[in-house]
Amino acid sequence: MEKQSLKTTNNQPIKMVSYQEVYSLHDLLEQLNSWERTLKLLNEFFSDQKRPFNKKKIANEYYACSQILAIFHKDFHR
């Protein structure tokens, strides 16, 4: 019995996806989903136009949000 291989429209063989690649993608998706609530919070902070103008409070909140975003960025690239 011959093994059939799937081919693309350019007659190139389709690469077989390994279990490790699927598992790695699953881990990445879980990691990104874990940041969903935090990123929504950041979005609300930066899109709120009704916020009263208190420079010290805004600076403190901005710094806190920038730290969260920096941690997300490091985690995402890892």
C-alpha cells in the first residue's frame, strides 16, 4: 500500500504538523488569552476621555499601566 501525500496547487507537498508544534501553538494561545482582561483594562484607561485632569494621578496610573504593558511585551516575546 502506497502512502498518499497531499499537495498544494503548485504541486508542493504539504508539511506534516507535529504534535509538538500543535502543543506549542496551544500554549501560546493560552498565554495570550491570559492577558485578555489586563489588555482590556489598559484599553479602557487610554480611551477614557471623561477623566478629570489630575496630573499626579494620571502619571501614577500611566506608569502602572506601562509596567503591565512592558511585562506583557516581555512575556509575549518569550
